[in-house]
Amino acid sequence: MAMPPYSPLASSIASQERILVIYTGGTIGMQQHANGLAPGGDFATRMTKALAQLPLAHQQSLPAYDVVSYSTLIDSSAATPLTWQQLARDVSSQLTVYAGFVIIHGTDTLSWTAASLAYQLQGLDRPVIVTGAMRPLEAPGSDALDNLHGALQFAAKRELQEVAIYFAGQLLRGVRAIKQHSEALNAFASPNYPLLGERVGDDFVYYPSRGLALQQRGAPRFELPDYRLINQGEVVRIMLWPGITAWQLETWLGDSRVKGALLQLWGAGNLPDDPHLLDVLAKASGEGKLLAAISQCPQGGIQLGAYAAGHGLSDAGILAGDDMTPEAAFTKLAHLLAQPISLEDQRQRFLTPLIGER
């Protein structure tokens, strides 16, 4: 974190009742310059000015908050596992000080960051809300103010105890979300899990029966392994295409640097009818590589062996990712591979729901 917390509200409010806003970059903070949009500075002041545009009643209902900005703002398309690690450690270091957190992030990889944070912050007992915007804060018709307003409101709900995304009036489980549109303001969706909450008129409504608060009681506390172990491409993502061959798959999985792979299969878990493909998968699995599979379809899950075209995947050591998103499955593989646990433990934990990801 680059600067001391900036507080727009009375400092007499105890920090334990405040929200910490962590600004990492993204479209939301960009400003128009001669050569186009570029990251803008002094986000704390700009955010305060924007929130002052809300109706007075809405302003008065906002929680007290502090803002910190990263010294080097992140273009979310350049985020890496080390970015995820830094954010998790920053939240962890301030956990006893703040009642909730808002992380402002670029939209391109926002759902990846949210998913990784969920695994690292297992057992979380307060809200961590990730948000951003499709248009810059000061742009005409921007969605930034509405997203900041809602993120702050949900970050103040102590009954919410997990990492979530607030965007376009919807609160999504962080580990269940995908970016589904490159331009629309409602850019994020939760294809296989209902909303955790939403804005209804002037109210921000949380649905506790869908949350993790009860499920996570007694869960392990934070897991903050060293993500440098999986920051050099050790986990790969391979989406099937018509005509994929065994030598192409071997090029990925045969590399000694690869420790794990996420396969995105067709439909309910189908693979081309080529035994050599299964041979490559079985060989990689036998070498101790952690291999998992999900469907290319954004809705629904996979059932390995339900069709003849997927028969043999389980025997080859492929773990079924059920209805997990690509973000949830990939970041889970990375999180498990960053830990000094046995391959059998890694496999078992992948198949076990840890934070509502499956």
C-alpha cells in the first residue's frame, strides 16, 4: 500500500466500524488525456467527490471508510498470482482493524482475483467486496458511482462473511462469477449459483441463506501460501477444439515445468475419440500432475463417463470440477499447488467444496 489511509469522514468513528477501500487500478480510475484514457491519480478525493453526488439520505447511510491506493496501479489484464497474493495479505494485515473491505479492480480479471481471494481468505468473518466499473468515474453515464455505493453498503453488512463481487446492482459469490460481456454495464454473471444479494429500490438486500456464514463455522483460517511457486506458468488452461491431437496436448502437459492443468471439455465432459489423448493425460497424471476438468459450457457441469466420448477420463486421473467456473477451478488448482501438501491431499481437497465454489 502506497499511502496512509485517507478518510473522508469523521475520524472519531472507531476503525473497527470502518471500511477499508483498496484501490488497485482499472477503468474506474482512468481519466481522459491527450492520447486517450490513462490511469488517474488522487482516487480518494475523486471517490469522495463522486459519492457527494448521491442523494443526501444515501450519503448519510454510507459507512465510514478509509482509502489506500497502490503505488503502482494494476492493469487487471496484467494481474498475476502475485497480485492475488498481495491483495490477500493486505486484507489479512488489516483484518483486526476494519469491519469490511472494498477492493477496486479492473474488470478484465476481476472475477479471477475474487476467486483466488476466496481460497486464500477461507474462514473469513466479514465482507470483502470486489468491484470496478465499465466506464471511468467521471465519464458521462458511468456505472462507477452506483458500483462504489453498493460495494460500500454490502461491505458494512457483518452477516456477509465471504468474498463477493458487487456490480450493476447484483451481489455475486466471488468464486461463482464470470465476466460475461465486454461492453455492457451488467458485465458479470453467476451462471450456476443464485445471487447473494441485490439492490432493490434504495435498499441493498442480502440473502443470508445463500451465504457462507453458517457453512464456514469452524473452517480453517486464512491460507496464505507462497504463490511464487505457481507464478511462472506452472498451471495451464487447455480448452479443447475440434481436431486437437495428442502431440499438441503433450506439448503442454509433457513440459516438466507444468504442475497442473485445467481442461475445458465439451458438453458434460466429452473428449475426442482418440486413445492417444487419454494416454497423454494418464501419463501426466501418473507423473504427479494435478489435472482437473470442467465443461466449456458456462451453465451446467460435467459428469465424467456419462457419455462414451468421456469414458476413461476418471481412469486417467482427471478430477471432475462439476459446475465450477474456469476462474474457480484454475485458481483452486493454483492455490492447492502452492501448498506443501501431498498430491493425494491436493486431489482430495480439489474434490471437496471449500468456500462454496462447487
